[in-house]
Amino acid sequence: MGQTLAQKVYEQHVVRRTEGEPDLLYIDLHLVHEVTSPQAFDGLRAAGRTVRRPDLTMSTEDHNVPTTNLLAPIADPVSRAQVEALRTNTAEFGIRQAPMGTRDQGIVHVIGPQLGLTQPGMTIVCGDSHTSTHGAFGALAFGIGTSEVEHVLATQTLTQRPAKQMSVRVDGELPVGVSAKDLILAVIAEIGTGGGQGHVIEYRGSAVQGLSMESRMTICNMSIEAGARAGLIAPDETTFAYLAGREHAPTGEDWDAAVAAWRELRTDDDAVFDREVVIDAASLTPYVTWGTNPGQGLPIGAAVPDPASFADESDRAAAESALAYMGLTAGTPLRDISVDTVFLGSCTNGRIEDLRVAAELLRGQHVAADTRMLVVPGSVFVKQQAEEEGLDAVFTAAGAEWRGAGCSMCLGMNPDQLAPGERSASTSNRNFQGRQGKGGRTHLVSPAVAAATAITGKLTAPADLVPAGA
Amino acid sequence: MDAFTTHTGTAAPLRRSNVDTDQIIPAEYLKRITRTGFEDGLFVAWRTNEPDFVLNQPQYADASVLVAGPDFGTGSSREHANWALLDGGFRVVISARFADIFRNNSTKSGLLTVVLPPADVEALQDACEADPTLPVTVDLVAKEVRWADRVSGFEIDDYTRWRLLEGLDDIGLTERHLDDIDAFEAARPSWKPRTLA
């Protein structure tokens, strides 16, 4: 029987396999940030251990960093202490740093691909559930907790068991104005937040193959929101073209050897998936969430659902509680929902293509009177690139706030938060209660819907907009 | 990690599905750099905003077994969610289904996660609602949860069970195989990326 892509990558990294024990799996790249690592470094010190492979480890500051007053020390003393702990720990153990303000700093899942550190066929982990992002390159990438961060620091391995295999096949072409974000929100709405539990998801089909690397990252990023620890896409010419010339991509003969190995990374024709989901790309429209988990999403043309319409009792209870928290009434058209804040950014949608799509819609337009829009690039490099292209000027001319790089309002560990009762349209990945600030209400959207929503102040599809000057 | 063999305590019913780790402990409580002291963030939004929330009810103040709805622990990989439950006095969480990373973290942090069939979870929730003083025993040796006259068996792989029963440090176990890791590293392709020059 053939193997899936994920099974091939897994098997290539088995260090040790013994009956009755989990496999020991080698980790090619360990990404570290300030929130989930301090206790791991303390653990190393307490046990007299060291970091086995600092040369396969990369750190950055992202969750706590402010996006304004970038040159001042972090005002929140607790946030500052956590960032300083990361600097001390990584200096002590010889790990590469990306301090605030330097070009390499940014959201951990943006900088890995940007530096060319994320490559096909690798195993990649980070103490962060959105590590699945790196699966866009055909890597097996997943989030871990702090105990496992310590395990990887000490041994460059993890104990693992093979996951179940799921295929999400999307054939056809995405309609104009429909993006990777809409696609993944539709997938999660279809299979639910537990649908991928215990599985690795491989996204396949012509619609997926037609996507750029950044769009592929958006899809793999939210695999965790479908309950899967990892999601991945077979590498192809698009992948190789993205990687060629990046700082850590192989060169010369090494490049040829790497590409030859990468071309082998595809699911065999006779491989068997434990579960298969098929989606017709042409049927998709912009998706938005109405509830408090990422599976509670609908096409933007729909209305807030009636909890009584859910057959399953637990879905019904979840919908009731979501509507109460979100302050929504069943039957309200989603397009009638007004928002206070639009957030464009995060490891889901904080890359240059996301900023370009939003800027194109905002060019010559203005953010609605009672709405604020935050634009937070995923990394300093993305910020610089956007500024070279003049996107920052488009955003500021439209009345949006052009900020520094980081996780920002995706989870509000820095000062970028919603006030209680405030409502956002957010290009991030989680609409959990309080995720963007205590009492804040989140609607997950694509960058294009975010921009269109900023202009009208209500949830809006890009196709709804009257062109500037018309 | 503390060893876990068997635990008897009272149980609190958390009749909610999809309890994500942002509800278990919100991001602003993750800034602490120690491994303990996370109880102040445990379910803090619900404890603050909902007077009737189960953990605000005095009869459940001493509960050490949490009996939750399906898909408990979704979302972020923060092990702080496990630590917050432990710091808040819980030794066991019972649910019909857990998110993968939360469950995996629990096997490292010493919080026992037990999957029971949905009907048994419901029955246990009913029982501890009817009598909040009802003793519930979670027996990792026998792989059983016992309350009143009920016994519900659960599955756990033998290796993880052994590690929990002994309270063994994962890293120490892996370090027995350093030769295998050395050999694997020697065979890795030279073009694989390195972060340092």
C-alpha cells in the first residue's frame, strides 16, 4: 500500500521505533517565541541540560510586542520581562535572536518561510498551535506545549505516534473575490472544530495547486481550527520558485539535490486516507463567522442562524451561547452587522499578498466614520516590503493605522485589544470569547472582506463595493 | 512530573462543548515566566461574568475532577491551560473528546485526561449535580472511573500509562537513546537548513 505525503515525511524522520513505545521523531527546525519557552529553559537549567542543536533553532519576539512606539521599551512590565527572559535565555544557549525592530523579527510563522528556513519534507515544531502554517511547503509542522519545547531543546527529537490521514480535495477554480481564507473557513464550517482531530490534513486538488505559497500558508495555518495538529500541501514548482534565492534556501548542487528530493514528496496513487472531504471551489463565496468558534461560519450572503435549526443538542447549545455572547439575533443578515474595528494581520493573513489585496480595495476609499482599522504586518520584512510598494501610504490615506509587526490583536497580549462589547472583523484565526480582548466580539474574515468592511462599517464582500470614483 | 496512580475526589460538571484554551486561561495570564501560579486565570472570564458558573458554586469549590463537554481544550498549544487546571486543584479532566495538543500536553504535565463515552460523561455530570459530595475515583491502574455503583472503563496506551504511573521524565527516557539520535544526525542531508552561520 502506498503512503501519503505526511506519512513519507514522518517515516523519513523516525530515529527509533520499538514495539510498545512511541516513535522517536527527529525535528529539523525548532521555532521559539517568548510566551511558551521560559519554563522550558528553566527546566533545562534545573536539570543541567543544554540545547542540543542551537543551529536548528530560531527565536523571535512576537506575541507581546507593541505595534506603536517601537523604539521605546515595552511599557507593560510583565510583557517586557517575558521578552527579556527570551533574550537572556537565547543568549545563554547560543540561539539566534530576532529582537524587536530588526529585519528578521516578526510572527514566528511568517519569518520561517520568509528566511527560507521552512522547506519541503522537514519536520518543524514550535510552542504555538499555528505551526501548521509551515505545512504549506510540504513540511510536517505542528504545535507543541512547553514540556515538549524543553524536550526538543534538549534532544532535537519528540516522542510521537503516527497520525490518521485526512484528504481535503478542492477542485475547480475559486471565484473572483474568494480567497484561501474563505476556503479554509468553509472547510472548518463543513467538518467542524473537531473534524480533523487525530488527523493530519493534506489539501489537494486543482484549486489548491493553483494557489500562491502565501495562500497555501493561510489554509494550512487554520488546520488546527479544524482540530488537526498539522495540515500540508505537496510541494511543486510554485514552492520551489518561492524558495529559490531565499537566505537559507540551498544553492548550487545542494539546490539540485534538494529539489530532486522534494519532487518525491507526494502522496502515492494507491495511498489510503482515513477520511476524505471534497469541496467544489466554484461553489464558494466569501465566508464570515457569526459565532465563538471558527466552525460557526457561513457565506456572507446568509443570515445569523436560528439555534433551533441545529439538530445536534450540543451544537444548539453552543449556538445559543454564541449568539448571546456576540449580541446577535437569529435571522439578521450578516451584511447588516456593524463593526467597530477591522484588524488586518496575524500569521493567517499578515503577509505581503494579504496587504496588497486590502490596499487595492482601499485605494481612493476611506474607512467608515465610526470604524477603526489596524494594519499590522506579519514581520518587519513584510512591513518594509509594503512601504517600498507604497501600501502604507494607501492605508494611511484611507484612514487606517499602519503599525509595527507582531501578533497584535489576534490575541491581544499586547495593548492592541478590543474593549468589552466591541465588535471586530478580523483576518486572524480565532473568534473565541475574549480572544481579542475581554468581552470583545470577533468575526473572522478574509483580507478582502476586511478591507470592504472597513469602508462600509458593516460586514461587506468586495463585490458589494462601489468602485472608488464611480 | 508527579506520578498518578489513583485519585478520589469530588467532581464538577462543566456542561459546555468546545471549551477552548482561551477560556481555560486567557492570553493575558500567559505572561508569567514561572511554572506555577496560573490559578488566577483559570476560567477567569466565566468566573467573573457568570455568578452561576459551576466553579462559582460553593458546593464545587473543592472539586478535583472536571467533567466537561466534548472537544475540551481546543485552540492554542499553551500548556499553561494544563498548569492552570492543576494549580486550580484539578487532577483529572473527563470528556468524550479532547483536542489533540491539550491531551498530549496533559501526558507531560501530570494532569490526567480521561475519555469516556458521551453517555457515561452525561451520567457522571448528572450524578455530581444530584450530589456534589459524591466521591469519584479515577483509577489509572485499573483504567476505570468509578462513582456510586457505576464503573466506566477507559483506554490509554500502555506506554503513556506506565510513564504516568511512574511519574517519569520524558527527556530522561529519550536520553537513553542518544546513540540513535547521533546516528540519525550523521545521515541527514547536508543541504538541510541551519539557523546559524
